[in-house]
Amino acid sequence: MRISRRHFFVLFFTLFWSIASSEFFDILAQEPPGSIDFSLVQSDPEYQEDVQFFVEVFQTMQKNYYQSLNSDDLKKFIYIFGTRLFPRLKAAQKSQKYIKWRSAAYLVDALKEEEDVFSKFFPPKDAEKYETEVLGKRIDLGIDGKLTDDGYEVTWVEPRSDAYEQGLRQLDVIYQIARKRVETLTEEEIQELLTPLEGEKIMLRYIQADTKKKKKITLLSREYFKQLAFMVSTGVESVFCIQIQRFNRKTGEDLTAYMEQIRNYPGPTSLIIDLRGNPGGPPLAAREISAFFLKPGEDFAYFQMRRRPRANLDVPEIPEEYHYDGDMVILINEKSGSAAELFSGILQRKGRAELMGVNSAGQVFLKSMFYFSDQSMVLLVTARGHHPDGAVFSFDGLDPDVRTDDREDEGLIRYAANYLIKKRQE
């Protein structure tokens, strides 16, 4: 649905006046002192710079967004910005960056489609944080733990971090960080020391859990991909469960070890893939893991961008020893979105897996990040996902084969495991 003139103005006036509980909207509700001379506003260098930035944001959306935009909508926004938003925020002594970035966020929200919950403007710090999270990356030492009487007990070491490569493992106890004794530090201070800036080196002294030997290592804070796939117990013999919290470029690598373990089980097996709460990730990651379950070379899905040829994805080829042909159930819920829906929907439509849970998010989109010179960024939906036969993924989400609206989340894995055992017996 395109933005009508009435819809645009209703959207903005509702946005600016209806949320009085927010400090930001309280500021907007205040009249600036004196009357507004729009000619003076237009001559303000900061106003002119902001308007040029809005034009750049609009042109980026116009070129890349999955739906066409109307340039009249930009003119309407600039008018509202100059007559209402800019004077009020200036009167409230907000900085130019705050005015520019906050207003750009409202511009993107006003221009995007109603069903689009992804497209968004990010100031520089938020942009950096989002990119790190969505790509499944971290920049730190890769260590999680808890403070005990003996020191800082390691509860998790990221497998791709420098700490793991240098031998630190779960249950090891760190007693010195950067020449500071752990017993003199708070939990917050320890966390700060374990998350240094990229490129920094931190010295640790710790006691190995198995040998009780004291060790000393110097770790480099660097960027790495988090492990986001984990084997979860089902409580049922011969039924395995892999939980994927989010997709990233290493998801296929993580699954390889699990699939080898499952294939080596002596006897028939069944598999649960838990994608509840998985917001997605790169579509190519969903394509990559499809190779464990689908025939190589067959069409997987495609994305259609405006005025461009469709981008086809096929099923890649992997060594036969990792391919899995057993019965499968994929768990989904309302927070399973994007690449998680893409993977689930394709396997369901091809008859390779049954879906269990509740309807997914309905957001199978291709999303791209576009940065500006000030390091702010706009995330845009650039294409919608399609099945190989041309059917588009619905905004209503995926319909599960087995609906479990009234079932407790923690019991769903056991329920799915028993379902698979019964299916195997039948």
C-alpha cells in the first residue's frame, strides 16, 4: 500500500502528539518561544544540511527499497520538519546530530510499507551494534563466567575466539586479569576487562579445571563469529535436537559436527531443529544448511528485487556422509523470522520436514545495510522471498503442520520427540 497524502499527515501528527509520556514527545509538544519565521528556518545552515541528508536517505531508499516511493512524500516530510520538528528541537537545545538522526528515523518509518517491520534508520553507534548482532559477530575475548569465592569460573568460551585457541575451557578459574586480582574486582569490572576494544591484548592467569595447573596466556580482542547452534537433549533415545538461535556465516560449519555425530548413531534416528525465537540472518546461511536435508542442485528459493532479475538460490552440494534422510520436525513460533522462516518454509513445502508450534513472523525478506558518510545507516528490505514455483512467502507467516498453541515451551521438545518416535513406529 502506498502512502496517501492523508495517511502521511495523519502518521506524522499522530507520531508527534499522541505519546506524551515520552520525554522526546514532551519536548515536541512544547511551543518554542515566539512565532516561527519559516524563512529564517530555511536560511539556517544546520537546517539546510539536515535537508540535504534527508534527500540522501530518500534517494537511497528510492533506489534500493523493495517498493517504489513517491518524491512528494519527501517534500511533505521536509515541510513538517521545517515548520514543526526543527524549531521545537532547536528550542529544546538538542544537538544537530540528534535532530538529524532522530528525524531521519521518522522519515524512514513514514516511507516504508505498513507490513515492513525491518527497515529502520540507525545512528552510528546503534548501526555498529546492529551489524555486529545481526551478522552473529563479537569483538571481545570470547569468555563468559561467574564470580565465585575461588575466582572467576568460566562458564563458556566461544570456540572461534582467541581464548579457546589458547586453551581456556569451561570450569577453568581465572584469578588474575590484566595484572588485577579477581577478588578485588566486581562482576561489572570483570566484564569490562573481558570486553576490550578490538586489537587490545589482555593477560590472564588461571587454574585449569582438570589438571589444577596454573596457566598464563595473553589474549587478543578480535572479531569472530559466535557459535549459535547447539545440541539440546530431548530425553528420548535416538531423537536428536539442534537449537539454532540465529543464522550466521558459520551456522553450516557448526551443524557439520552435529550431523556427523547423528549419522554415527547405531540405528534409526529422528531430528528436531528448534528455530523458536530465531530472528533469521543471511539467506545464504539458510541455503547452506539446506544441503544437509535436500538434494544438491535443486532450486531452493529466490528473491525478487524491483527492476532487477530475480536472484535464484539452489541447494549446494556437501559430502554424502553429512547428508541426513531421517524424519524431521522444525519448531517455530511468532519470533521465528527471515532466514529461519525461509529454511523452515522450503523444507515444509518440499515435504522434507513437518513444522510444529505457532505461526512464524511472516517476514521472509532480503535486507541490506546502507551506510552514510557520518557512519549512520539505513537498513532496508530490498526484496521479498519466493518459493521455487513462484509462490511468495505470506505476511501471515508459516502455518505449522502440528499446532501447539496451548503447550508449554519447555515441554515442546519432548512432545516433538515423542511425536517422531510414534511416527517412526507407525
